Amino acid sequence: MSSGDLRPLLVTHSGKFHCDEVFAYGVLKLALGLTAPGQDHRLVRTRDSKIIESGDIVWDVGTIFDPAVSRFDHHQRGAPTRPDGTPYSAAGLIWQVYGVRAIAALLGPDAVPGMAEAIAGELDESVLRRIDELDNGVSTRGPLQDDGLSLGRLIGDFNPTWDSPSANGPGAGDAAFLEATEFAAGFLRRRVDGLRARHLADGRVLAAHAAGEDPRILVLDQGMPWKNTVFSHDLPVIYSVSQASNGNWMVDTMPPEKGSFAQRVPLPAAWAGLEPAALAAASGVPDAVFVHVRRFVASAKSRDGALTMARLALKIGEAEAAAAADTAPDAG
């Protein structure tokens, strides 16, 4: 079989590439189990209508959106939009059909049932919607901002510069397109693995909290994401205790709301920024090692030491809150 007969034939537009068609190709490769063009599929970047018509899957070119015939363009009149009116890009359209399959391929056969669907939904909101907005130049959630470090900008940087020899000719930018796709696929792979780990942590955090002696102190056998679980389940956690990679045991504070750098109850001011010997004397915990000067994290050499620090910090915090209430002016 010649390369011209190789199927499936995947087609997108030629010329300068953008995040949406690059990301879409990465998703297709994952979902369909493809490796490299010329080996198990053919990729053509073109605006030739005859080649476009012969494609098995076509995206971001062709002026047709019809998933039934694997056409995923968004430039024509009447192109589909999200329920809130945000226009789809080619990446968003491809994701609606192939996103779950791509995630399932990354998770593997041992994935928890329903995890691929859950992660695909999260990524649709956090990543694909953003690609849609930037590609179309619109946003229903306020002004578009690009600080130069967005995924779209980073992928766009793979395009050959105007004075590069690879910027012209029939295959202009094709090699760079493949490099950009590998970058996008790597991003997706890492993001999915992070979300997989977070979903796995949710169950362990809930189980640890249920088994704890004090609902305000979450004790984990190892470090893992826990704050989102606390927020989503409205748990009364003030501090978490877990072992760090260096063997020490950490005391982490819980912020009052997502995105906040404050703490529900800061660690004691009298402990902040002290050297280990001074901290051990001030706290009464012999193996206390560290309390950040900003009072959001502490550590001890042992689990018992970290737990003791958390319990003492709670008592001190309660006493300070009671004292503040007693000295507050009468609201009446």
C-alpha cells in the first residue's frame, strides 16, 4: 500500500496553525490509537477541496460541521455554539465526540468507572472552552486576556518565523505542526494524570476524615491534594497532617475560600520563623522543625510531633479568638 492509499486520511488546513487544530489532532491520535502519519494514518494539511472531500476526518477546514460524516469546521455561518453562546473551535467540536475516548486511552483499562467522563467534562470547561474563546476572539466570562504564557500562545510559537526556509513551499509548517502536536499531547497527558490523581485522592481524603479523631484535623498517610475535597464536601478541616517526600511530617493550613492565601486559623505567631531549637522550646514539641513566617505551613520530624503541633495550634487559635471576642466593642 502506498502512502497515498493509507487510511484513515485526516485533513486540516495548511498554512499557519493555531492551538485548536493542533490540539484536535492530538486528541484524535489518542482516541483512535494512532502513532505517526505515514505509519497507521495519513495526515494532510491542505485547502484543496478535492482532498478535503476525500478525508475520513476533517477539522478546521471545509465549512461543514456534521459529526455523522466526521466534518468538524466552525468557520461557516450557522456553526455550532455552546449553550451560553460561546462559539466552538475545531478543538471543542472534536472534543465533544472524541474527548472521552482520548481520556480513556490515557487512563488505561484499570481506570475507575466514570472517571474518563468526569475528567473529560472538567477539561471541557477548563481547557477546551478557553481554546474556543481564544480561537474565536470572544468570551462570555469577561475580557479575554493573554499574558503570553497561554497554551494557545505556546503552541503558536511553534510556527516557523516569516524568514525561516520552512515557512514557504508546499509543506510549509508541516514538521512544526507535528512538533506542536507532541507538545499539546504532552500537556494533555500531564493534565489528565493530575486530574486522575486528584479524583483518586478524593476518596482517600473522605475516608481519612471519617476515621479521624478530630474533624478539624485531617491526617493523611502521604501528601495528596485535599483542599478541593474539603471545599466540595464542606468539611470543617482547619489543618492537615501528612508526610512529605523528605520524611518530615507537614502541618498545612486550610484557606477560608478557594484561591485565598489566608488561613481559617493561622499557625501561632509565636512560632513563626523560628529556628528548630527555638521552635521546639516555644511550642513544646521536641521534634518541631519549621513554621513558615507567613504561618501557613509547619513541619516536625514525626507524625506525633506534627499532630501535637496541629492540636496546640487549634487551642492557641481558639484562645486568641475568644480573647478577641471579649475585647471587641459591643455591636449594639
